[in-house]
Amino acid sequence: MLSYAYQCTNWQAIVDPYSRPMSLILRDEYVTIAEAAELLQVSRSTIWRWIDRGRLPAYRIGQRRMLLKKDDLTQAITPVARPRRRAARATHRRRSVPDGRLTSSEQRKALDAIKQARRLQAELLAARGGQPFPSSWEVLDELRDERTRDLR
């Protein structure tokens, strides 16, 4: 398709945007939902969700056609703030935000909880005569078979 400059015989029309046909103005300033999705490399449903949530303004042309301004698309692209890294501190004071490591008392509590869980496991195993619980897939298969028999 030839650009407007090649289609136009009156060069004044190129300089004056108001003398251009409305279809060319719309084509230059607006895009369809599908074109916007392609430009932003997202799905059309994402564009519709942004419109529904008010993040992206849309303009209805007639009863069915929806268009988006190209300028609004560029405003929808926002930079992501990178988290700043803190310099390592020379002092070893207690941080207000935990860094993921457990204190010695928390480690002791965790080890005690593991020991208690192992004792309970041994008690349950002894109560069953040393017979471990069946695997969950075996139980599920039995329940499925039972349900199938009941449905027949």
C-alpha cells in the first residue's frame, strides 16, 4: 500500500493534518485491539482486561469497533523499579527484617519438633504391628474401584 505522501497530489495536504482524509488520520493515531496486542506482545484478552480495569483507555467507533490511541499504549509501558542493593554493614547488629537464617533457639525448637515427629511415627508404626501405611496411590485406586462398583 502506498503511503499518504505518494497518494496525495496536493503537497499542502501533507503539511496540514486537517486536510488529510479521516481514515488516514485514524490509521496513523489509533490501532485496533489486535494491533495493540501485537505491538505490546501480549494477548488480546490482556488488552481487554486492561481496558476493563481502566488501565488503558479505549474509544468506540460506531457500535462495534474499538480503537486505542498509540500514545495511550506508550503510556501503558512503564519502567520496572529495580530493587536497590544494600551495602554490607561492618557491624553485626540484629536486623529488623529477618534474612532467612534461624537463630540458635529457633534451630533447637525445629530439631525438637523433628525428633517429636519421628517418635510419633515410630509409635504409629508399632501400633500397626510394624506394618507401614499404604501408599496414597494404592488408597486412591481402591477408592476409585469401590466408587466404580457402586455406580454399576
